[in-house]
Amino acid sequence: MSMSPLITPSELKAQLGSLTPPVVLDVRYRLDAPDGAEAYRDGHVPGAVYVRMDGELAVHGAASEGRHPLPSPADFERSVRSWGIDDGDTVVVYDDWNSFAAARAWWMLTDAGVPARVLDGGLRAWRAAGGALETGEVTPTPGAVTLHAGQRRRLDIDAAASLAHSGVLLDARAPERYRGDVEPLDPAAGHIPGARNAPTTENLDAEGRLLAPDVLRARYADLEGQSVGVYCGSGITAAHAVLALAVAGHDAALYPGSWSQWSNTPDRPVATGDRP
């Protein structure tokens, strides 16, 4: 039986006290607070290294690449080494935003062959379980890990368009953005024709933890045996949907460019309303 991509606060506490503790990464990022460095310094899981979304987990590119393009494999390897990660290390990632940003780090690390798990419930769950906090900044000794990109399924813009009709393409955004009622960030409102709306926020309980595996399996039961892909606005929260699907037993592909790339690409069709 494969290991769950999630780890509980109690499991993390035990592992941190073991002879082979994991490398812990704090991916403090939210849309309304993209730089989480100050919050990290105010209190983080002991030993955790701060990871920046902008510049480490995403780069700035042309609008046609989407709002949060993935870094090159070489650039990402340099970042991962700067976090103190060596070959053979295991990693735990967390945030304070329903694990959305942490899921992005989890997806990128596991795609590169690094064993990683997400702290279920994030910093809130850690504190609720009596976990200690450390202040200041952790500067690790650089590691020497060698990454092997391409371990996870991903979609480019053409593959996403095709999967919307040949398989199942899930839109992980809020229903009002899927329908095209509002679009606060991108140049067009609506969704990729053929995509189904499956907001990833519905995979969470009131405390920001993922729903139980049996609940997620029931939610996605109709996907059994089908090829599944996921997108969102810019490829961050879609990684959270891929995480939830993994807990439910599905190996879903991520479309990193997501709606921000699609809506910035001329001649790509746009659907509106609550139907695919």
C-alpha cells in the first residue's frame, strides 16, 4: 500500500524527533499576502525553511504562459538544493492557506522525484495539536539533490483542450468563475469548453483539512477508469485538486498554464454557464 500524500501533526512531531527527520518547508503564500516571509519569521514549525512562491515555485513569463509558470528544471533544482535537500531526504510541506500553496510544492517535488507529503490542515492544525513554534529564520546548509523531472502527468494547452472531450477535465475554481459571472484576474470570463466544475474548496472541511479518503473516493467515484486532468486560474489551486484526487486514488494530470494561459491565447474558445 502506497504512503498517503498527507501527514498529520502527530506523525510530523514523531518524525521530527526521530534519527532521520524530514526537511520541513514553509510555503506561506496567499493571493492577498503573496510574500509570507514576515509571517514565517513570526512563527513556524521548528526547523522549517521558508519557500517563496514567486521566484522559486513560479516564475514571471509572458502572459501566454499563464500567471504562475513553472520554473525550468535547472532553476528548480537550484532552489531545492538551497532548501538543504539531499538525495534520499523526505520532505513535509505546509502553509496557512488550506494547503493550496503547499500542494503546489508537493506536486513539483514529487514530479521531480523527491518524496514529499503535505501537513494536513497546515499551520493551524499544527498549533491546534500543541505543536511548538520557532521564530526567526532558518538558513540550511545547501543540499546536493539531483532532480528527475517528469514523474507526474501534466497537460499543455492542446492536451487540455483534447482531454476536455476525450476524458475528464476538471475546473477547480469557484463556480462563479467557472460560469463566467465574474473574472477578477484574467482577460476572459468562463471555462474551457467541455470542462466540468469541481471546486477544490469542496474537498476541505471547516478546519482546512482534506476530507476523509472514503468521502473523497465517493465524490470522485464517477472518474474510475477515466483519464483525468485539472486546471484552475494559474495552476496553484489545481495542484490541491490533484492532491485530493490522489487521496481518492486517482492519478490526475495538472494543466500548469490553466485558465490564465488559456484566456491569454488568441482564438481559444470560451464557454460560459454552469454546463461543460
